[in-house]
Amino acid sequence: KNQVEQSPQSLIILEGKNCTLQCNYTVSPFSNLRWYKQDTGRGPVSLTIMTFSENTKSNGRYTATLDADTKQSSLHITASQLSDSASYICVVSARSNYQLIWGAGTKLIIKP
Amino acid sequence: KAGVTQTPRYLIKTRGQQVTLSCSPISGHRSVSWYQQTPGQGLQFLFEYFSETQRNKGNFPGRFSGRQFSNSRSEMNVSTLELGDSALYLCASSLGSEVGSPLHFGNGTRLTVT
């Protein structure tokens, strides 16, 4: 069964600190993996999209990694800011039918 | 370039009624997909339309239906509303290609069923 699991479910860190969010998937055949940021009450916003051949991709202070062999991805946030408080969602695309498999998200809270 | 527009932003309906939500995608985007999000839950996929054809469908009852028009605008209809249908309904558009085509979301319609 195609699944995407994220950990931790929630995370609280102090402003300025770094953090890493995890995503494990069992989607096959794999097409690409995406990370989205969702602020409360708003639609998700795309952070990165990685295909099979990419193992690192950065977007400002956000760096995503992908290990297609172990089917794991991580999202690293550097020097966190209060505006980083949001849910971060990992999404994996299946090559066979354009289907997107969504993780439940990690709720990140940045405290001053 | 205008983003994805969803209307209305908020909606209050009574159990048993029906509701229609509207989504205008980014110009040039041919794929529109719909999602339901309830408090504390991840996004649940409803369906996706590409060039007026339903390309994928999630595991929702037949009370949930949608359509896409020739200008790519899409509507979602929910009939015989239940209390559990209260949620944020999100629409997303994309170019529709399989790889490297990010979804662009609207800010949703918050539906409350009383």
C-alpha cells in the first residue's frame, strides 16, 4: 500500500535554532517527492520538488534531502524564524497514475 | 499572475442541504484538484480534473462530485450535507505534467455544517 509517514507529529523549538523533519514513504513506482508549508487557515505552498536523481535541494533556509534507496526524505530548517511556524507536509507522487500520496504533516512551532 | 481563487471563502449550511464551491485556477493551468482538510487531519484527496476529464478520484462517497469547464475553472458539489462535512476545502491547480509541476493552492473555502 502506498503510504507516507512523517515524524515527529509536532515540534517546538526556539527561534534561531535548526531543526530536521523526517518523511518515510512506500510509494512505488516513485516519481517525485515534494515538501509543502501550510500556514494555519491557508493553502499549502510548495517548498521543493525532487525527482529520483536529486538527493539535495535548497530553497533559502530550507534544505530537503532524498534517499531513494531507503525511501526517506528530510527537511532541514536553518536559523528558524517565527514565520516558520506552520505545518510541513511531505507528498510523494506515484509515476503510474499521477497520484499524490500526502503525509499527515509535522506541526512546527517556533518560540521566541 | 493571479493565484488560485476559491469562492466563497466561508460558508454555513444546514445538514441535508447541498453546496457548490468554485475554483478558478492560475491562467494556463489545466489540472485542478480538490482536497478536504479537517482539524488535525492531513489533506484528503477528493478528485482531480485535467482538461475537463476526471483523472483521479479519492475515497469519498458519491455525495461529493465535481466538474471542470473548458476554461479550466472547476466546481465541487456536496449533496445531502452531513455534520462531518465541516472542513476546509482546498483547490489546487497545476500545469498537469507528471514531473516537476508543483501544485498551487487557493486559500480554501471553510464550510460549516450545522
